[in-house]
Amino acid sequence: MSSTTRSKSHVSVLTSAINPLANPRGAKKLCELCQNLAYLQCTKCRVTFYCDTEHQQADWVGIHEKICQLLIPIRTAMPFHSLQADRDHHRTQILHRQEELIEISRAVAQKKLFEGKYQESLPAAQLSLRCAMDVYGPSAVQLVPAYLLLAEANVGLGSLSQAEGYLSQAEWTVMKTPECSQTVRHQLHRNLGRLYTATENLEGALLHFANDVYYASEEYGLDNIVTCGGYFLMANVFIKQEKMDIASSLYTEVASTWHSHLTKLLETHTPGSMTLEHFFDEAQQAEADQMLRAMLKVPESSPKQATAQNTLVAHSLAMLWFLGGSPDKALEFGRKALQFSQLVPDHSLTEPIQGLLQLVAERGPHLTIAS
């Protein structure tokens, strides 16, 4: 039985019809995803409602499984407190839970986007937007990250008019907020660049990606894993323009940045010490995996250049998955990196790659280094 089938069968047993007598007179429950009249409720939290089983299944896979129990105190009516101090304490607790919910749903949506699961990302992105509206109001700059998630998902699904609508809302909010952070500005331009790429306005896309890199570098520095995401997207545009030399140089910058970052993390790693999740979240790990794998598939004009870059990229993927606690994947990419490095006499990475493979073998005794 596939994971999707198991998920759907599990969801079906968590469904029950809403008892209309349990609702206050005149109160109507609305579907979590489409806001139409709801007829079903989640039997685990009993505070989330759906119009049909399809929407419940989509929400469960998209986000609800991770935040089901967190929703109970947020969506349950506040108990009576006779003292103002108790009422204030309760509101503070709910606010903290809402802020936690915003961050969880945002991270889940971003991870699914990096994995190319655009439809699955929508429930988490929508929840992030609704929660941000509840906490910050309908026109606050804190809503922009959720607008950008929804825009990116719709670009991936080919719903470009919807993506444009979300980006217009985000752009207007940023324009009327002079104190808006560089982080939000770089994220806005990155998503505008994605939209322009999808509409084949490649010069416009490059302009937005250049602004993305500018704002990201102002916040994080030029040689940073966040900034290099803009370089990667620019390289993809240059490939569309058949400017392979420029694309190759940008890919090399991305590969070098990630390789340097992961090498530093590996140097501080000891058995039983912190794993990858302590250094960056699942979404960033998914982004790194997606970018590095994509670069392995791009042919280079020079065989020697291709070998050097592929060695760097495969070694980076091996380190990424070793630190992420996946020795099988670390072994797979470590072997590839070693094969690439051995094509060049006295390659400087051969010894570090062999050292990493030895660490992988020690972590997973059932694994063997030989390919």
C-alpha cells in the first residue's frame, strides 16, 4: 500500500458529520479550505470543518496532521476568568500559539514548494495567511510571506493570474511599508522573478532576480546560502536564453557557496552532536537538495569544467544528507563525488570525500564504501 493510500484511508476514519444541534443557533461552520458550508469535522480536534472528504484529505496531507492538536486551544472559546490578569494571561498564551502556528504552516508550505508539491502546499500557505490576518490585521506587512507562498504555489500550478493577484497584494503592502525588511523585499523580488520567468518575460525576470540578490546580500552577505538562491534562479533564466557560459559561472558560485557552508558544518560535527535541523530548517534542506540535484543534470560545455563542478555538487549533496541523518543518500552521492574526483588527477577533494565516506560507513555499519 502506498503512503498516499495509507494517508487517505487514515483520514477517512477521522471524519464525522457535524451535529447541527451542537452549534449555537444561527452559527454555521465553514470549510477549512474553500470557506463554503461545512458538513464534516475532524474527529481528533473537533474544531476544524470541511465541505467534503476530498478537502479534508487535502488539508490532512497539506498541514492538518502536523497542527491538529495545536488548533484546539486556539479555536476553543476562552473559558471564563473572573480576574483581568487571568484573562490577559490566556490571551498571551493564545497569541504565542497563533504565532507558532504561522511559523509551522509557513515552513511546511515552503518545504513542499521546494519539493515541487505545489497543490499540497496550498492548505499550509492558506492557513499561514489566515492566521497572520488574525494576529496582525488584514493589511500588515507580516502577511507578505504568506502571499508569496501562495503566489509561488500558483506559479508552479500554472495559475498565473492567481499568482499575479497575490504578488500585487504583496507588492502593494511592501510599497506602503517603508520600514519593510530587506528579507521581505528579497523574497518579493524572487517571486516576481519566478512569475516573469513563467510568462517568458526573461529580461524582466533577470531584473527582479538581480534585485533579489541585492536585498539578500544586504541582509545576509554575498557568500550566503540564502543569496545564492537568487544566483541559481538567474542561471536558469540564462539557460533559457542559451547563455550557457553565464549560467555555468552562476552555478559554480551556488555550488561553491553550499560546499563551503556544508564543509564548515561538517568540521564542527561529532558523533551524537547536532544534526542538520539545528543549522537550518527542513525547507532550506529541501531547497539545497533541489538546487544541487538540478545542477548535476545540466551539461557543461567543457568536460573538465563539468567534472570539477559535478565533484563539488555531489560532495555537497553527500554532506547535506550525512548531516541530515540519511546515510544511504550520503553514501549514494559520496560514491558519485568520488567517481567524479578520480577523473581528475590529484583532485583536491578526493581525500575529503574518502573521509566523508568513512564517516558514513561508521554511522551505518550495514553500508559499504565500494560502489
